[in-house]
Amino acid sequence: MKAFAVLVQLLGNATGTLEKLHALSHYFSTADPKDRVWVIAIFSGRRPKRAISTTQLKQWCIESTDLQEWLFEECYHTVGDLAETIGLLLQPTSSTTENLPLYYYIERLIQLQNEDEEERKKFITDVWKELEKDELFVFNKLITGGFRIGVSQKMMVNALAKATELDASLVAHKISGSWDPQTISFDQLLLEDSGNNDDSKPYPFYLAHALDGEPHNLGDPSEWQAEWKWDGIRG
């Protein structure tokens, strides 16, 4: 979790694309492999279903901080982001913090979907007592919504390509389609040659452009892959 919190901090403070690209590629080169898979999932729209409501988070934070509700609402209104508001109001009470991986927290949040409110509250409030400020913000963001830190799909693909030394178009193909971050490893997702048996993974062709030479220079037509170009969106 510490490594992911550092990454989010770097991405949030970065002033240029190259700076963000370097931070992402460094993370994908050094982080726990399971954490890498979850970061790919988070930044490509595969976030798990929310297990905790915003109303519950507000109430548990009010109880944990002994604030009156009106004061919490004033803080929330000033900050404008629930995850950040909670992170600023809470103070860790544990003298030592265990550096558990990102995937532990995400998979535990998934398990909470099948547990009662008392179990959910206990886990959330216990974690609030243990994590440091930056990690606390990241943890809350995992519950409440997306990370608005300017990471596009293309930037993530380029960072993965740099970290794995694979072609960017191949990376884009491999992380498309249907895959489960809970069951697939980083090597299975990106590094192993699993063929193209998954019909949910269309090859990422891009915009058509004029030929620079004659058609016969493109090689044997029997080895081509063709895609119909329809007007409008693709089917």
C-alpha cells in the first residue's frame, strides 16, 4: 500500500506527461506483481463494486473523530472530496504501521460485500487507525471512487510497454477484453504467450491512413488481417 500511495502522490503532483510516465513505469517495474495487476484494473475501469456507502463512511468518521455532524459537513464542503476529508480529519492511533500490500485491502473490501454492517464498520475503522496520512487517502479513494490524477489508458499502456519492454500495441491488446484481477497474474496478463483465443480481445487497430507505396509491397495478402471500416462507431 505504501508504494501505491507514493505513486498516487507522484501522479497527483506531476506537472508533465513524461514525469507521470516515469512514475508509472517505475511502479510497474518494482511493485508486487499482484499489486501491479490491481493498478492496471483500477486505471482501466475494472474497479470492484462498492461495498460501503458514503453515508456509512460519513457516520463512522463522525463517530471516530467525535465531531458534530454540522462541523463534518462544513469540512466536507470546504474540501470537496469525501475521501480527502476523512483522511484529513482522522489521525492514526497505531504507533507502528504494517506495510500490507495493496491487493490485501482491495480483496478484503470485496469480501465485505458479503458481510454485515458491523463487520464492515470494524474493518474500515481498524484500518483508519493503522494507515498513515497518504495511505489513508488512497484507502478511502479505493472505496469512494476514481483517482482523478490524469492517467489515461494510453499513458498506462506506454508505461507498461516501457516496464516490460513490449510493444505498446501488444500491451493494449493484452489488457483489453475480459479478465479478472483476482485470478490472473501479471505474467499471465502481459508476459505469457496465451495466443489469441479470447474473442473478447479484438486487436487494437487504429485509424486508417494512405499507403506510402504500392499495395504489393505489403506482402502476401493471405497473411493480412482485414477490418471493415464503417462510418460512425465500430461494431
